[in-house]
Amino acid sequence: MTKEQLISLDRALQLTGRETAELHRRFGNEALAKMLGLLKFDKRFVRAQGVRIWDEEGNEYLDFLGSYGAMNTGHNHPAVLAALARVQDRPNLLQAALNPLAGALAHNLAQLAPGNLKRSFFCNSGAEAVEGALKTARLATGRPGFIYCQGSFHGKSFGALSVTGREKYQQPFAPLLAPCQAVPFGDLEALRRALASRQAAAFIVEPVQGEGGVHVPPPGYLKEAARLCREHGTLFIADEIQTGLGRTGALFACQAEEVEPDILCLAKSLGGGVMPMGAFLCREEVWQKAYGSMERATLHTSTFGGNTLACAAALATLQVLQEENLAGRAAESGAYLLERLRALKEKHRLIRDVRGRGLLIGVEFEQPGGWLNRLTLGLAEKLAAEYTGALVAGLLLNQYRIITAYTLNNPNVIRLEPPLTVGRAELDAVVTALDEILSRHKGLVGLAVGNLRGR
């Protein structure tokens, strides 16, 4: 038996969409490739800039998914690419030395972060940042447990998955990290009861739940939750992987309530949309308890964490965020988009709710009731809960060339999460497209037929 010839980079760059799909079906995740193909989400994109992406046929698309929040500065921002070019001759990985760029980045994050967060640890992804935060909390407190919120999403590695609030992702890998306890998001009394045993090392929470369906907590919830944690000796971990770096209209979402976390997790847009980059930040006291001696200094490490290319991209990203006032632009654009979408909700019965903060916005759709649900013995409602968001996203992509997706923990919600550089005309284009889709396709059946017909 002989191996097939290796594919060179030059050849890989020339692969057609059909060839790419076939490679994924044969050598990658075949079921995922099939799923994307059903909704025609398997297009081949060849160029990207800002909010726009182009496919191999030259068609232009608006990116309102933003790689789940990794594109705050837009695709291929010139300043980020220039930063990578400036360091291309430097050693990228050199473990027997201290990286000056990592030191500079840690300094800059300490200046920008809320409260007294000072120490940074660099890694490669959001899940890694959460893993490090959980381990640090155990080391600093000597406690075993964790509290998290129902509907939350913190990653799919074992520790992060253990505090992710959807059974669909947890159950196949059970038993997970223990003891971990879920409480309803926004419920202070439930949190108080969970804290009472004083066994929790940390309470981890997203300031706005992204994958849960874009849920904004009640006013004052985060600040009081942080106070309760301090009262019970439990650390407060703010997961700002999706909400951070300007996404919700402030540099960090927890700043909206003047919350000072003990640990804060970052990733996604920290790498400027071009480099894998994650981090968790700690208060000085927490860091010293966990890693403050030479004996403990290497308890948690990462080979690629804080490499030169990633740090250069992150340094440039922070500068772009400041110079272009992207948090302020997100606040203004988000308020405008929310207003227009809420007007759309009044017009279309299929929209159940519109919610969000800044440019992290969710549109939730109604479940079918009445004769259709009774006729299908409840199947229509189950299908709608899993597929309505995907059907709307499919029509937006294939009819209007607008890229969106549903939220992982609530597939009945589509997210609108464009780069923070998005303009008013692009926002209007999305609202117009949604209006036309919902006017033309009534309910789950109409959306399904529209996708099948491709019109």
C-alpha cells in the first residue's frame, strides 16, 4: 500500500471548493463537512479585508460572525500584519530567555485591565486561558470546587468543559472535573447558596453569555456576585474571551458595572484575528499564592505561549483598539443595530427576542405551536429549537452573502458579531436582509423550503 503524494503549499492555495470539501470528508471531520455542505456553508473564500470576504468566484460577503468574536479589529488589519512583518527575523520560540515582547504585552494589559489585575500568563486559546485560571484558583485557595452558570460556554478541554453549562457537550465525556456546581445565570440567591459550603475555589462567569444565546445579566448582578465571592473566600473569574477588547462597548465588559475580577480570561481578538493568542490575568495576591516561589514557578507553562509573533500581533491589536476607539464605535453601532432589530421584532412574529450589548447581539426565534406542533407530536418544536437559527443563517449566506451563525448552547438564536470597524451601511444591509427573509418565508417550514430551493 502506497501513500498518496503530499500536497504542497502552492497546490493547497489552488484547491477548489469541491476539492477542499473532499479532503475534509476523507481526512478530517466528515460529519461536520457534510453538515456545512447541507447549508452551503462550505464555500471557498480567498481574500478578506475589514468586514468583507471574497469567494473564489469573486463574490463579496459581509462577515457578521467575526470568527465568534476573534475579529474585533477586522480581517487582516494593516497594523497587525505590519507588526508581524517587523518581527519575522526574530526568534519566535526561545525558552532559555525572557521574551521582551511578552514583557511589554504583560505591562500593557496591566495598564488597561480593570481593577488590580497585574500578572499575565500567555497561552494559545480561550480554553487554555480557562484551564489556567481554574488551576490558579485551586492553587491560590486550596479549595477543590468550582461554580459556573447554566447556559455558559468556557471551552471544550476537560477543565473548561467541566464548567460549561450544556449537557450535550459534557455528557459524552463524563465523568468530568469534580466538584463543579451549576447555578442559573443572573440568580444571586442561587449563587449565595452554592457559595455557602466554602468549598468553591472560584466562580467563573461570562459578563454577557455568548454561546448561551447572548444573555445580558440583570443590572448589578456581576458586582454583587463578586462581593459575595469575596465574602465567602471564593475567587471571581471573569471570562472575557468573547466579550473583551471592546466587543460590548467597553474595553472589558465587566467595567460596565465597575467589577474587579480576581482572574480575567482573554483570547480570540487578542491575536488580532491572525495569531492564536490567549491569556489570563491575576491580582498580585492570587498570583503570589499560586506561583510566587521558584519551586512553583513552573507549575503551569505553555510551549507556544507568549511567542514573538503572537505577542507582536497582540501589541498591535491593543494599539489599534485605542487609536481607532473601537470600543466606543461598538457602543454606538450596537445601540443603532439593537434599535433597528427591535423595530423588526415588532413587525415579525417569528422573532421572539432581540438582546445584547455593543456588537454582541442575538436574535431569538419563536417556537412553533398550535396544530403544526400537535400534528408532529412535538417534533416541530424540537426541530425549530435546533435548526431555525441555522436555516436563517443559511438564507442570509446564500441569498444575501452575509455570514452569521447560531449560538452553540442555544441554536434557536443567531448571533450578529461583526468586526468593530463595521459601518452604518453594513448594519442596514443585515436588517434589510432579515426583514426580507422573514417577510418571504413564514415559519420553520418556509425557512426550510427556502434553503432547499436556494432562494
